[in-house]
Amino acid sequence: MKLKNDKNKIGKNIKKVHHKYNRLVKMLTSSYYAINDVLIEITIPKEQLILELDDYVQNVLLKIALSDHELSLNEIDLVKKIVIKKPNDILTMLSLGISNNSLQEAEHRLNNLNNKIPEFIKIFASADKEMIKLNRHPKNYSKKIFTALIDLMNAMMQADGIIYSSEILKTKDVLKSIITFYNEEGLC
């Protein structure tokens, strides 16, 4: 009976993570329409930004899952269930087989990606800066996106019912480059 209850709880947690992800996509979409051609002209199509967000979220969730230097097929399946587009290269590689080599390769590639600021972050930061420059009431697009990312990561850490300290530390590590970017842009 306990196993069934645990499975039900994990299933509910997965739905919660998926809900948080969908909320993030909707927020990005509505923010895109709110700022495009009004504050700044976004030269990247909305669909491309959503694909970038999807890829970024896959990497973040994988990085959290790999925080203990282990990865299970359940964790891979969880990430696949959450994202809305096709699995990215790293998720696809890990889906083909989990080995010491594939885990090391995944961690190496994820670490290299961690320092890159996603374009969707830059766009909404530009919109916030433009609001400040125009002396308008700030809409805090960047803060809303960032908060939604944190909510998603927290839900991911809770998905299996246990939050490990390594997951918390990895989450801070993943967000460090974005926080640094926001500080440099004067948005924190």
C-alpha cells in the first residue's frame, strides 16, 4: 500500500512540475506579446524563444537530477514528461544509455552551457531596462521569469518526495550566471 501511495504522490508531484513549466511558457508568451513592438522590437520569433526555453529547462532539470552524480531512467522520463518539445541532444544522449561516460559527458556539456545567458532572459531584461529608462511603472518581466524558473526548480527537487542538499546547491549554481547578469544590468 505504501508503494502505491508513494507512486501517487510522485505522480502528483510530476503534474505539479509540468503545471509550473506550462505556467512559465504562458508567462513567456504573454510577456513576449506585451513588449514586442511596444517597448522593444523582438527579432526572434516567439516559437524560437519557446524552443530555447524548453532546451534551457531540460538542461536545468538534468543538472538538478545529476547533482548527486547519478541519474536514473525515472529521472530522464520525468524530464521528458515535463518539457513540451522534443528532447534536446543531452537528454537524447542519456536516453540511449546511462553509463559513467555518458554521465561525465552530460555533466561536462551542462557545465559549459551553464555560463551562457539564454536569449529569453536578455530580451526581458532589455524590456525592464526600457521601462526604467522611460520612467514607467516597472513590469518586472525579468523578475517574473526568474521567479517562475525558481518555482519550477523547486517543484523538480520535490518530485521524488525528497529534496537533497546537493540539489539545492546545484540550483544556486545553475542560477548564478543569470543573477550575475541581472546585477550587471542593474535589475536586482
